[in-house]
Amino acid sequence: MTDISSQTSFVAKEFKTPLPPPASTTGLLGWARANLFSSVFNAVVTMLLLLLIVWVLPPFIRWAFIDAVWTGDNRDACLPKDGQVVGACWAFVRAKFGQFMLGSYPYDLRWRPELVVGIFALGLAGLAYEKTPGRGRLALFMTTAFPLLAFWLLYGGLGLEVVETANWGGLLVTLVVAVTGIVASLPLGILLALGRRSKLPFIKIVSVVFIELWRGVPLITVLFMASVMLPLFLPEGVNFDKLLRALIGVALFTAAYMAETVRGGLQAIPKGQYEGAASLGLGYWQSMRLIILPQALKIVIPGIVNSFISLFKDTSLVMIIGLFDLLGSVQRNFADANWSTPSIAPTGFVFAAAIFWVFCFSMSRYSQYMERKLNKSHRR
């Protein structure tokens, strides 16, 4: 008879060191196989896109960098000479950079908007970094004192020379309209979303009418009404600044869309959360502030950021009412006879597109970071 111990001698008495995963599933090769060539359709689409990139990218690089003109004082620098191929006219952007950023703001006073932008950038960076000391106090400063400080520095008064908003322009106007719209539309949108879900008929009807009215018209119509039609309904001698009218119109328009985004988050919260808040003896506003809204806003972060990005791009529409944002300032400088060449228009548009892309991409990436952070904390 065979010894049983000899039959079981192959049993391992300790764990073996696990083998590394196949090379085809890790690294760049594994990522490409999983994301770009996971099926026949994906492989075909990937190859077509690669062919498109190979067809478009080299000519663009040659136009934007190799054949580009980087220095010059006038249009002569960007005109072809002796059959020379001329690409982008970055000399035009360098010459007009101050106007692209600040419009017609007086040159000797440009330290004021530069100081405002510097404080805003530092404050935004401090709020984005989680370990910033006194982050709560910084948030309070940025939402209360900073807007007043920024208006005083930009407009003037109280010892500073007044600069009318008609002289503002460029990226400055884009940031003023976008930031004001973002800051004002979020709390107003939350209140409208709560009002639409209210059990009080009057509040619900007012909220519904407001939301549907503003969502039913395009932003260009809102800006036109705010700039042209609104003064007709005001008493004689009463008038509002054109930029202020645009800010109010943009904020109200964006708030209506924000309300529907937030309402979607509120509807996604299970009924048990509301019942749990009531069982703890919390009132309506306490339960909303402490339990419901934090969860709802976390759910709709992509929708909120999407509204912010859309608003940032839509600021270019203020050009129709005589306000020159970044894109408007770029287009206005095309009429400068000193720089009139065929290459300045595509160069200016590419420059404006790059600025818009940087801001929009930054907002998108930060929102994704916040989503991952909140999901990790929720899993804990």
C-alpha cells in the first residue's frame, strides 16, 4: 500500500511570492490596450484620430512656432518678404497684450487692476490648498471684504481717481462678469431650488415662474434687454452703469439654470435623510444646512462646474452691448491699420481660445479633484 504521507508531500507549507502581472496589462501598453484598443470599434476610432492628429498637428506647429513672427513694431514684421512663408504674428499679441488684458484702462493706473488680480489669485490658491492656515477667515475675506476692495481699486473714489467702466476691457471684464455671475448665482440658485420644492404655494409659484422665465430666453436677449430696454422703464434721470446691468442680467440668468441643477441633487437624496433629520429634532433650515444640502451639492458638482464653465465662455456675449471682454478686445484691435495683415486675425483668435481653454480646463480638473476627494471621505 502506498504511503499517504508521500502522496501529500507536494502541499506547500508557506505562501509563494505572487508573480507580477503580465506586461500587456500594466504600464503604457496596458493602458492603451484597455482604453484605446479594447475592441475593434475602439481600435478603428483610435487609428482614425491618430491619422487626424498627424494630418493637423504638424502644420499647426509649423504655423504657430516655426514660421511665426515673435518680434516687431508694426505690420511690416508680419508681411511675407521674398516668398517667405509667415505664420502666426505673435508680435501683434505682444504689442497689444496690455489691451487684451485690461482694455482701455489708463496706463498709469494699471497697477490697480493688477493688484486686484494678484489678490484674487492668491486668495483662490489659498482656498484651493487644504492646509492653508486660517482658511476659514480667508474664505470670509474673499466673500465679503474682497469684492468691496476690488470695486474700490478698479472704479476709484475715496482718494483714488475714478475710472469709468467704459474704459474697462479685456480679460479684466471677462473675469469680473464671470466671477460675479458665479458668486451671485450659486446662493440664489440654491434658494430658488428650495423655493421650487417648497410646500408654500406662493413661494413655489414665484420660484417656478422665475426659473422658467429666465430659462426660456437666450442670454443675448437678457443682455440686450438689460442694456437697451431697461433704461426705457426707469424714471427720467435714473440710470444704471452698463456693466452693472450686464452683471445683474448674467447673475439672474445663471441662477435659473443653477436652481435646476441643485434641484436635481435635492431629488437624488433619499427620503430617509429628511426623516432622519426630522427625528433628530432639526428644523427645516438646520436640516438643509447640516444634512441635505451638503449631500446634494456633492452629487451635482459636475453640473455646477459645467454651468460655471458655460458662464465663463458666454461672457463674450457682452460685446453686443458695447462691453469689450477678452474676445471683444482682440477683435477690436484687428482694425488697427498699423497691424493690418492677414495673419493677425487667426493669431488673435488662437490666443483668445488658449486663454479660455486654460481657465475652463483648470475649473474642470479642480472639480474632478474635489469629486475624488469627497468620494474618498465618504467611503471612510
